Amino acid sequence: MIRSGFLAVIIMMVISSLANAQTLTINITKWPASTTGNTTFYLAGDLNNWNPQDDQFKFEKNTDGIYALTIKQPLKELHFKITRGSWQTVEADSNGNAIPNRDWYGEPSGILNIEIEGWEKQVVKRHTALPNVKILSENFSIPQLKTSRKIWIYLPPDYETSNKKYPVIYMHDGQNLFDDYTSFSGEWAVDETLNQIFAETGKSAIVVGIDNGGPERLNEYSPWNNSKYKTTGKGDLYVDFLIKTLKPYIDKTYRTQKQASKTVILGSSMGGLISLYAAVKYPKVFGKAGIFSPAFWFASDDLKKYLNQNHQSLKKSKFYIVAGKSEDESMVPEINDVDAELIRKKMPEDQIKIKIDEDGTHSETYWRRELKQAILWLLQ
């Protein structure tokens, strides 16, 4: 009886494992009648850094007239949208309004049939960056990665009329921070938020935005290799750029408060992952971190090992972590695991702020909403 029961448990575990990590075929069975006959459909999702025109994730029309894509690598979950090759031609509801990401958490059949109701309305994007946002450089050299990148800088409203020194916030995904015109899916409105904080409290900070590297984003925002996503971790090189090249330049060129307690690193998703990594590895440089909807799932085992083995003192650090409860089924448990590990490292509990929202989504809209509260807490 014991052997029989043990065997049954093993069988159930195998079945569960197969159900939760499997190949997936997605069939597009219906699309708007207005769609032209030569349209090509693509999957853009967390598997390919949300690339809207990735030939590796292109649907093929079969003999039944259905568009199909088989993802051959085992999956436990997938978050995605369908595009026609760009974010200007992404799927929408029947009225052309934006829809949430599609979420798949495993089906026994390994087959997902979907219908596309409509295509998003074409909206002419406009520049929205305020006058106190400047382009520091279109091609700022990143010797550590042998490339260059656009760098944005926000200066407080009273920067030109005072002699004050200011805290500095370093933020990733610069395209999405200040200007709707350059944003992927709407901007964070960092400049409007900081201006509002200044008007209400007199407090402010310099914000430095670093554009992501497009196809290199996953590589640059992860310190570890990931065989599942076929990425090479360049996160250490990216962080070295921030502390050895960019921060010294900013401190030399602008009136900054250079100490760690006045230096924040902040980002979302993969940007949240690299922000935590940088703040844990270099607490004497980045004393504070804003961690929004972190992609801890991308390198869960490596992250746990890293936190466990790192010997830097975090007694003076402050971390603000915010996420939506339903963004991902592993989001909250992984945040709780990180929190527990940080406390085991003797980081004071009152210096870790975790905010989990029932309505939080993995989107710039949500992060924009939460930014003011996070900055106020971090700048205390």
C-alpha cells in the first residue's frame, strides 16, 4: 500500500509538471473582416521582449485557413498580444480600444484558440516632455557594452534659479519615462509627477533616464544567462556603466547630492530586477531602489542564490516594491521570498515598503499612477 501510494504521488507530480511546462500551439481562428489578405500576424510577449515583428514568432496560415504558431520550448505561462508587425497595428477590442495582455497558464491539450476582435485605433502620438526635460546625449558612450544610448535628464523647476544640490534618480527604459511620442505603450509622466511634487512640497530630484537597448533589453537588464529565453546576461556590464561612467559624469556636470542615501535606482519589470540587483551589489552607490512589477520570475533561482550569498550590508538601504496582485501568479510569492531574504540579511523591515494592489496591471498606466507615492517615500 505504501509503495502504491508513493507511486501514485509520483505519477501525479509528473502529470502536474507536464501540464505546467509544455509546448503550446496558438491558433488564430477569427480576425476582423477589414484585415487585408496579405496580413502577417506576429506574437509579441515576454518570450521575445515584446518584439512586435519577430520572425521567430510569426504565424503561418495552414490548409484550413487558420493562422497557427507552435512554440516549441516548454512553457509554464505566457503573456502576449497579437500584432501585424508593429505596436501601431496591435489587436484591440471590437471598437478599436486597447485590451489587456493575453495570459496563458497552461492547458492539458497544449492548444490555445483565440479570436481577434479588432485592431487598435490609430492615434497620432505627440511630444509631451516638459521644457525641463532635455536630451543629455543621443549617443552617450557605454564602453562596458561597446555601444551608445540616448540619455534623458529631468532638472527640477528651480534648478536654474537656485544653488541647491539635488538627489538623483536613475531610471531604465528612458523611452517610456517623459515623452508619449517615444513611448512603447504610454509614458510614465515622470516630469509631470516631479513637477507636481515640487509644487506641493518644494522637494525635487534630478532624474536621469537611460534608453533600453531594444533587442538587447533582456540581456542588459539581467545579470545572469537564461537558457530558456536564450539570453546572455549583461546586467553586470550595464550596472558597471551606471556606476563607473554615467554617475561620475552626472555628478561632475550637475549639482547633485552624491551620497548613496540621495541616489535612487528605479525601474519596472526587467528594470525592477536590475534595480534590485544593483542596489544589493552596490549599496554604497545606490542607497535606495524603486522596484515596480519586478520580473523576478526571469531569474528566480539565480536571484535567490545571489541574495543568499551577497555579503554587502543593507542596513542603510531603502527599497520600495510595488506590484499588481494579478499581474502574474508568481509575482507576489516571489516578492515575499525576496522580502524574507532581505530581512534575513538584517535589512530593517521598516526600510522595505511593499505595496500590492488588487487592480495593478503590468503597464505604464499603473506605474505612472504609483510613481508619486514611491518617490515621496524614497526621498524622505
